[in-house]
Amino acid sequence: MELRRVAPTVGDPQAALEYPVRFAFERNASRELFVRLNRYRASREGWLRYDSIVGSDMKDTYGMPHGVPIGMAPTSALTGMSTFVSNAHLFGNEEWGGDEADELVGLRPEERLHNTFVDVEPVSGRPFRSAKRHQLNVRVERSSLFPKLMSARCEVPTREFSPLGFGCFMYVPVYWIDDSVVYDRPRVREHVVQYQEEPERVALLVLLCLTVGLASLAAGCGVLLVDRVRERRFRSKIYVD
């Protein structure tokens, strides 16, 4: 899946996914460790690629072709039935122009809670935080098994209900997962030491060495200049035997 870079949100109320992180130090002292991260999240363009890959090969239970909703990817090749993977709570479907989420009650999609993203530290390339939030949905059609599916809103046979297929159908969520990974404190501390504190120490040491070297060079040049002046004065004197 294609992930697009966006500005990182460091003020999320989720404590487990929040930076900067506070660490305890000796002598009851503490300080904030700021780690600059670039956030990459699942985008509309990434989901639309699945529609172009599948094309018109998908068929419903009646053998009629149907399309892929916005913000979903087909998994029928794995499950043997009309199933689709989307973001949790169908996040992105309504925001990106779809209307399948309107058929369900109780969904409260929020990007902070239901979108897939990864936060990458640009210097080391390490994924400090990542959250894979996917939901499995089943395409259910009105049939003898579900004769009252949207009976008041859709009458079969029809092609007017949705441009994605024939008849009356909806996408029912089965479950969704939240696979979140966050760097623990020792790893963050190791990163800060390796990529922030050690370079600062090296830069300070180089600056100190450069200062001492320039001072030594200036002192040497001064001594040489004084020696040349004294030599000229000595040669300018006339000695009589």
C-alpha cells in the first residue's frame, strides 16, 4: 500500500503513540527528548490502485460484475467469497467520496484512531511508531437468505441503487485489527544517544580542537614574527672591532 507523507501530529491524546517521551534520570532529574518524525499514512490514491488492478473481473453471487468501493481492497482470492479489506470503521470511504459507510450505523471514523500510518525518523530511517488498522468486510446482497436487506430503501431488480453493481447490497464489517508498534524507552534512549548526543559531543570536540589549533597557529605565527623583527634589528646594527 502506498503511504503519503504528512506533517506529524505530536499532540495526539493517545499516550502510547505520543512524542516527546519523558524519561527519568538520576538525581530525580528529568528532561524531554524530542525526536523529529515524518508521518506517512494510507492515502486515497493508494486504495484506488486496487480498483485499477482488479478491473471488471469481480462477480457477485448472481454472476453479475461489480466494482470496488472507495477505500477498500478485494480479498476474494484469499477467502473464496466477496470480502474486502478497508481501514478501521471504513475510514476514508466517506471522506474520499464513497457512500458505503452511510449504510451502517455506529461507525465513527477518525483518522487518529482508524487510519494506517508509520512515523519514520528521517536520519536513521527507523519506524518509531506504526499502526496497521485494517477491517474485514463482507459484501452481502439481498437474496433468499437476506430477504429484508434494505427492503425499505431498495427494490430489486435495480441498477439505480449503486453504480458499483446490480441489485441491493451492503458491506458488513466482520472485525478490525489495530496492530500498533511503538519504540520502547531503551530504544528511544539509544537512538537519542547515537544520533543526537554523540554527534553533539563530536561537534563540540571538533570545535574545541579547531579552537586550540587556531590558537596554537596564531601563537606560532606571533613567535615567528617577533623572531624575524629581532633578527632584522640585530642585522641592522654596525659592530666596530
